[in-house]
Amino acid sequence: MLEGKFDEASLLKKVIDAMKDSVKLCNFNCTENGISVQAIDDSRVLLISLLIEAGSFEDYRCDRNIVLGLEMESLNKIIKNGNASDMLTLVAEDSPDALNLIFEDKRRDRIAEYSLKLMDIDQDFLKIEDMKFDAVVNMPSAEFAKICRDMKTLSESLQIIITKDSVKFNSEGDFGSGSVVIKSFTDLEKTEESVRITLEKPINLTFGAKYLNDIIKSTPLASQVTIKLCDKQPALFEYQLPSGYLRFYLAPKFED
Amino acid sequence: GSTQGRLDGFFSVM
């Protein structure tokens, strides 16, 4: 049996909101360590890897491994019915045909209970090897989101160029071009505002702006985003959860 | 022009 209680529904609300536009059907794998999801978008360009460790829950138990096949849009409809500050408990039997979601407000005078039908989802499980990256950028997630949004107004592609201590986001469009350069920066009082660049080799990669604008839907989850890049290899965008992560692997574009 | 790459070449199916 699975029983996982979040102190606040807001965490799962944000996670589902970040994923629902990229992937439609997901298997949620529940084990004693927590809940993990791996899902790839229909175009096979973006891979989502989610880990909500048991530590992200106030109470968590899962006696046997359970797979919950969930339709993200349906899950999102139910999740939106709960208040962000409600406690949220996920309950499923050992061989479940439904996932129960129970929202309780903190004063305990209102309990809302929903049942979501499960689906049998036949999905490839991809092996994600430990990848080597030539550049790692840690930066404020809100700043990264603004850059992705701004650059998308110009072009469907966003070029990321990293040299020494700066990252250049470059967009070349039909009616004009634009770029934003950010440099390493340490804010001792507000560490979440800092930019850290670790570089082994210079980077020049181009990504689809559409996918980046899906990834930045994770911005409410974490104040910082970590971007890991290597030439001719999928990039990794990571948002840390209180205990766990939401990761996106994005295949780059290449010149014909 | 540029072409969107796919992930299939990078990750193997388990």
C-alpha cells in the first residue's frame, strides 16, 4: 500500500504543472524510497526525470513497489481543485485501479477526496547513464525563465554560448536578433541570486525555444536552475525539490 | 538551417 502525505499540496501542484504540457501519460513508480517518473515527449526530444524522495513527504510509506499509470491532464484537473496550502495525501492499494487524493485544510474542517482512474501505460524505460558535461551553470531560475521567454519572441531557436566566466543566450530571427549575457556573480546575502559557471570546454549549442519554454514551467519549484552542457549531447536542466529533483534532458539542434 | 535532434541515439531502452 502507498500512503504519502505532503505537508502542502503546492509541491505536487507545481510538479504536475511543470510536466503536463510536455508529457500526456506517465507511469509513477512508487517504492519505499519515494516516487519517480521518467517520461519522454511525443517528439522524443525532451525527457523528464522526476524523483520525489520520501523526505519530501511529511509521512510516507510504500510496502510494495506500485506503478501508477496516470493521465497528466486528468491528474492536473484534480490537483487544481485542492488549495496550495492543503495537506495532500496520496493513497493506493497494492494492485490499484485508482489513485486516491485527499486534501485537508490545516484547520481540519474540510476534507476533499478524489479518486483518479489508473491507466495501463506501455512506455519504454530509457537508461540514463551518468553523463560527462563540459559546462555547468547555476543561475536564478526566474532569470533563466525570462531569458527563454524574451528570446522566443525573436526565434524558434536559442543558442547558448559559454566562454570562461560568461553565458551568452543568442537568438537570430527573421525580423531581428537579440542576446543576453550573464556573468559569474556571487551574492553573499541572497545566494539564490548568484550565478556560477564551471567550464571545462567552451560550449556553443542551439536548442528549440519551444522546449525551453516548457522547461521553464518548473520555475516555481526552485530559486535556482542548474544547466549542464556538453557538445553534441543532450543538455540537462535540473530543478531541486526539497528532497529529490525534476530534470529535463533536451536534445540540441544541429546544423544541416 | 538547423534540425532538431532526437534523444533516441543517446539513451538506450532498458
